[in-house]
Amino acid sequence: MLYYEFRPEARAKCNMQSNFRRFGGIGLTFIDFLDVDHTETVTLSQAIQNSSEEVSASQDLENEANVLFGNIQGTVVGLRYYTGVVNRGEMVSLVREPQNPYDRNAVMVANVYGSQVGHIKKELAAAMAPIIDGKLAKIEGVVPYGETNKFSMPVILSFWGKEENKNSVLNMLSRHGYKLGPSSGGKAYLSGGQTPQGFLAPSKRLNAVPLTPEQLKGAFDKLFDDLMEDKTREMEPAEAVHTPLLPHQKQALHWMTTRENNNDLPPFWEQKSNLYFNVLTNFAVRERPERVRGGILADDMGLGKTLTTIALIVSNFHNGKPLPLEKSATSDGHSKALQSKRPHEDPATVEDVEQSAVPKKKAKTTKKDKASTSKGTVLMDDLGFAAALGGLTSDGGSKKKKAKKKSSAVASLPLESSSSARATLILCPLSVLSNWLDQFEQHVRVDVKLNVYLYYGAERCRDTDFLAGQEVVLSTYNILSSDFSSKASSPLHKVSWLRVVLDEGHVIRNPNALQSRAVLNLTTERRWILSGTPIQNSLKDLWMLLSFLKLKPFDVKEWWNRVIQRPVTQGDSEGLQNLQALVKGITLRRTKASKVAGKQVVELPDRKVFVEHVTLSEEEQREYDLAKMEGRNVIGRYVKEGTVLTNYADVLAILVRLRQLCCHPRLLGSYAGTGESSTPSELRERLVSKVRLVLGSGSDEECAICLDSLRQPVITYCAHVFCRPCICEVIRSEQEHAKCPLCRSQIKTRELVEYPGEEEDSFSADGKDKWQSSSKVNALMSSLLALRGEDGSIKSLVVSQFTRFLTLLEVPLREHGFTFTRLDGSMNQKSRAKAIEEFQDASPGSPSIMLLSLKAGGVGLNLTAASHVFLMDPAWNPAAEDQCVDRCHRLGQKRDVVITKFIVKDSVEENMVKIQKKKKDLVEKAFGAKSVQDKRQSRIDDIRALMEL
DNA sequence: ACCGCCGGGTGCC
DNA sequence: ACCGCCGGGTGCC
């Protein structure tokens, strides 16, 4: 028998159901069924896993474009051989079983939890198999009634697919004598929605009024609003938190603590007599569905998500009791967080940490002694050790578990009952790493010894016992994914964590990305996502978050798609209500405008935006006009030919050039032009230079496959850029016939060219004789000089997408005696932290200006020392500008914030601002019912508008 | 399965 | 009797 990865919880469920189904839950030992059941269940869950992965990889793009071909009633047979139960109106999934020894057409039927219910009877399976295998349609099932039948039950099958495949599907079915029934009013055969009787009242569904796109957008904007009810109770943090919490932070702490400790059922689960019932899928289980211990803290940036999280860590170890912490002598107090901080910077401190905390036997005993003597404070030292052991055993030894059936059933109980986990793992983008360290230092009392270990840098300690013994381990998504992908086993994946916190958690929204998979594979009791923008582009983003939170059954894509995503994107108001309820149950979101007891959550100083129009000098204008003429000719030709997207790299290059000319004529990078290139290395060089020009300019390009920001960008020979994982998936699924999703030319994995990152460019601005200013530089300088004249203590952010522009600006800044610092994407963690620290320092002589690249660091950065922001060039994405401004317009800002946008008159920049405005109104931005085609078209429209074509 | 199907027993009413 | 009818055995793919 095949033996795949063993999942204890799957078997526990299986046992429960076998008892339930066959013996009404009356105690018969589990053992009788184990040998039969669990091997099958394991292969089964594997099969389901495989099939859903395939769908998500190759078909997901089309998913939203799928239409309902129709419904058909079929029969599920062989019920008595399996343990999976279904309820009236319950959704089931259909899984092809091509290896079935009796019938190669076999189609297996499984319930929401993945337990097999039966098979589709063979005549129908014979008709379905080629349709499923040929990916001509996706078939979904609902059991309308007859759920108590012993031998077979009816199932309503809905066929979904691309319009162009409809006829061949109908033909294939009719060849076997089947005919699709009417698709009741354009809707699938849906399960009731709220009751098992829902099926009996399908007319109710027909009356559901579909929402208009505008209503949908409105509903979406409101999705996270009004989440405040019942979330206004406050909780005081543990003593160890030094900073007093604001009322809304105490509310968040109470809410988070409650979410970690309480026993509420997850959303949409109800208890009915002795069963637990999911009202959306109509699935029921006898055992209590595992609650979601955690959720999404989606407060606006600046409301103190970091502080609240620190308070949670310290205040809710178990059941609302604070984390037991050793008090350290005040004289030694400074070592609190510092001792474990940045070990790669200071090897000496690493030694210190390891000696005191690594559980080498000797160190351990001394620590225990200390614990037993320290007054009242229990140091739960060995718990961490046990947790690490637990992690190890659950990892290996699956074969043994098979032999020791009964005991493993006990071991498969949820962690919480016997939890020994102590440590919280915090993952964040590199840019906010130092912020976390600062905040721990700032907010935790000096005389409390909280072990915060920074798992970062080449010298990081990989000892799992040591890691599990910390109170907090802080690391980045990059470190986690590189550990996860390396051959050696990943230490962070071996620890059983008390809690995992994903800071800026929306970064895991692309399920293809390595870091997403790495995060999903962590073992933890409680899970939190911190994100000011949980949904970036589309509803799909939310799925990954739910998947991380293990919100059953939505962690499985099929159920998410069927129950939430498709209904919502198709404008079903009930679907939207469900989504709303779902989000409400697990999210806390306040904006700066939210009110607590009638008072604004945060009283922030004013913020004003001024647009300063810049007029180019005659010479600059001449150069710009020339470039614009050329560009219009080229792009105009592409538009006429309909080849804008085929030549997208050229188009972007032209646009970048114009934007650069608006800033400074010397910004122009080397550009290899559009001519023919003969040798592969020349071609490669050209591709790289094109893409470098575009990506290096700071424009936030998206991958046309995941429609998300590029990760690990690669360039195809046809000069289109995608995330490596995304395009590789396309090539893998289409094999030799793989075509570029943008221009349909042939692509091959080995022809993908890696984007080498920012050029170490020889470009410098020091040669004074060569220096010349530009109109925009002049505009900035006169503003800065005037500001210095008014009030020398004012600090400013000077923001551009072009790092070269920042470099150019250094010259006049020096010339006029400004002290400045700089933060851009090319800097490592250490120099970033230094730049921020210097800038935030208020003492005289500290820098008054920070040169900031728009994309550097993304959100979370705290630059409250600045109260003026100069946006040197407009961004494609207005949200990026807002985020940038929010770095100083946030909690801690004392002055009114003044934002100055420099826009060159009659240029692409002005057109970009127009497009920005339009985009803000666009429904598309709100929710992703928009197809890839539409997105492509709107890109072309944008370009035409920019070039006034 | 209170079915359909198979195959053996049986054969006026 | 190369049928019909009866009733027991049986049952996914």
C-alpha cells in the first residue's frame, strides 16, 4: 500500500466518522478501522491535494471567466464501503482516480473534509472522465437529498468551464446519453446557503438580486468597516509592558487575547445537538472543528500594531496569564533585548546569548536553579525544551505511528491541550526588522528579561532547542524561505511555536511564491496576520490569509472558490454577506478616522498636499519634445499594429525616458535600442538592459500571471517580465507548447533570463565640473532653502522613484550645506537602520533631509522626524505615494505634514496624475472580477492616454 | 436494495 | 422450456 505523508489529524477525523456513520457514534474501538481506513484516507487526501494543486496552478487564471454549462443529476454509489458522510445539500468534491484498478474512468466523491463518500457510477464516470482529464470543464457536486441512503445517493453535478469549450462538453456528454439540464437562472446548483433545507427552496436563490459592479465595489470598500461592534472591551497589558497603551490598543489587546483563548466555533459553524455543522457547505462533524486561534489585525498603519502585538506576547502566555519572565537586576537591565540583538554585528554578544540560553546540559541546569530560586516568577524553561522535542517527534517516525495506533490517536489531539510551546515567531520584511527591535526595547520594561532572538545573518543560531526556548524569535520572510528551500532542514520549521506573527502579512498573497509555502509549513498554535492592507488587489489575496489561519474549510481552495470567491465576483449578494461575516469574525480593523467612544482613535496633525507645477527650461523642453515625438511615433505604430504588449518592454522604456527627462536630463540610462541582435549573449544583454531600465526606475511593474508585484523577476526572450515561479508553472503545465501569456510567442525555461538586480552603476554625481541643475532640481532647492529660512528644525523627505535622481540631488544639497541621509533599496539592513536612526535623531547637527527611494522598505517605516515630504515624480500607483507619506504622517508626528508634489507642466507626468485620479475611481481596483484581457486592455489605454494617442 | 440484475429452479389452473 | 415466472442471492469503482 502506498504510504504518503502521514497526517494524524486526518486519521482522527476519519475514525470519528467511521464510528459515526456505521455505529451512530457508539463506542467501538478505533482500531478496527485503522488499517482499512487510514491508508486509503492518506492516499485520498494526497489525491485531493494533487488535484486541487493542479487546478490552482494551471486553471486558476481562467477560473473567474468560467461559465456554468449546466447541471445534471448523477448517482454516487458504493457508499457502504467508505466512511465519509454528507448532509442534505452538502457540497462534495469530485476527484479523478485514473489509477483505479477496476475502472480507469473512476471519479471519486469526497466530502468537505476530504473523506471519501463513494464513486460516481461507472456509466456517468465514463462520460465525465475525459472532460475532467481534458480540463474542458470543472465539475462540482451537491447532494440534494438521500444523504441517509445506505448504498447510493443522488448528486447534482454542475459543469463549469470556458465558453469555447461548452459545445464539446455537451457533445461528449450526449455521446454517453447525458444531457445537461437548464442552469437554473444562470446559477449553479447551489447548496442552500443557510440550512439543510435550502435545497428545497431553490426559488429563494433565484430571487437573489445580483449586485452591480458599483455596489460590489462599495460593499468591498465597506468590507472591513463596521467591525467595531463587540470589540470595544479593553484589557490592560502585563506589567512588563512599559508604554501605556492607548484605548484602541487596549481594545485590540483584549480582542486578540480573546481570539487566542476563547472556545468559540469558527465562523459558519453551529452546534446542532451533538454535531457541528457548517452552514455554508452543509458539512457536519461530530468532533468540534478546530478553532482559529488568531486572526487578522488590519489596523491602519500608525495605530500601533507592533506595540499591541508586543503587549499580546507579553500579556497572554496561556489563558490570559502573562508570560512568566525573569526580572533582571536593573544594573544589568540594558542587556534585556540588546543581548540577543544583531548577533552578526557583534559576535561577542552572540557568545553571551548562547552561553546563557542554549540548552547545553550544563547551561540548562544552571538556569533551572535560577528559576527555582527566583521569587515567584516561574521560569518555564523545560517547556521550551519539550516543545522542541515534540516538534521533532511529530516530524519523523510516521511509520512507527502506524504500528502504535492507539497512542498516536491521542498524540494527534490539538496542540493546545498539552501545549508546551513558549516562543513567538515574528516574520517581517527586512525593512521593518530594526523597527521591531527598537519597539521591543522601547516598550518592554528595562528590568524585565525578555529574550528576543534575531534570527538573521549568516551567523544565526540554528539550534532548535535554543530557538524554541526564546520568548520571541524575529526573522524575515527571505530568511525563512531560503532556509525552507535549502537542502538542510529548516530550523524555524522544526520548532513548535506558541504563536506565529506575520507582519505585513499580505506579502504571502501569491500562493506560488516560495515564501508563502514556507509560511504555510510552520507549526504553531496561534496565528496572526498584521497588515494595514490585507487585500491588495483582489479577493484572492484573502484566500492565502485564511489558508494561513487554517480557517476550515476555506484553507482548501476549492471550497473558498465555490462558497465565497465565485459567488462574490459574480455579484451574488448572499456570497457577499458570507464574505462579510467571515472577515468580521477574524479581523479587527480601525482606521485613523475610526472612533472609540466618540473620539477619534488617533488625533493626527493635519496633512496638506500641494502640487507645484514645474516649467522646463527651453533647452530641457526641446530635448523632451524630441524624445516625445520619437516615442509617439514608435508607440503609435505599435498601437496601430496592435502590438503594444508584444513590444511592452520598448514601450515602458520610452515612458521611463520621458519621465526621467522631466526630472533631469542626465538621468538617461544606457539603453540598447530596438535593433536586431544576433548572438544569444547580445540578446540576453539587451533584455537585461531593457528590464533594468524599467524595474530599476522604480516603477511598480506587475506580473501578468499573478497580477501582483514581481517576485524574482525573469525576462522571456520576447522581453516580458514575470515572476519566476509563475512563468515556470506555465511552462511546466503546457510543456513544449508553452507560449508567453502576453504575446503568445514560444517560451522555454532555459531561455528565461534572470534579472540581476540593480546595476552597480558607475554613475556618480561627484564631478563638480560636469554638474548641471534642472528645473525640477531648482524647484526643490528653492523650497528647501525657503523652509530652512523659516524653521531650521524642520526635517524633510525627498522622494523619487529614480535612485539615480537621488544621487544627482546630493550635489546641490551638499553645495548648500544641507546635512542629509539616504535610504534606498540597495542598502543592507545595517545601513538602513543607521540611516533611520540618524534621521530620527533630533539633536542639532542631525540630518535635516532624507533622500528616500519610493519603493525602499515599503510600509512600516517610521520617519516621524520629517514633517515635509517632497514627491519628486509621480508614481503609477497612487497608493505607493500615500504609503510613503504615511511613514511620517503617523503616530508620533507632532507637526502638520506638508506634502509637495512636483509635476512638470504639459508632460507625461501630468497625464500620469490624470490616470491616477481615474484609477482611484475605477471599479477594477476594488475587486477582481476583471479578466486578464481587461487588464491588458486598460494597460494599453493607459499608455495611449500617457502619450496622448 | 421497499431496487435491478443474475442465474437456478421450475413449468396449467 | 430455444420461453416466462418465481424467489433467493447479491450489490462501487
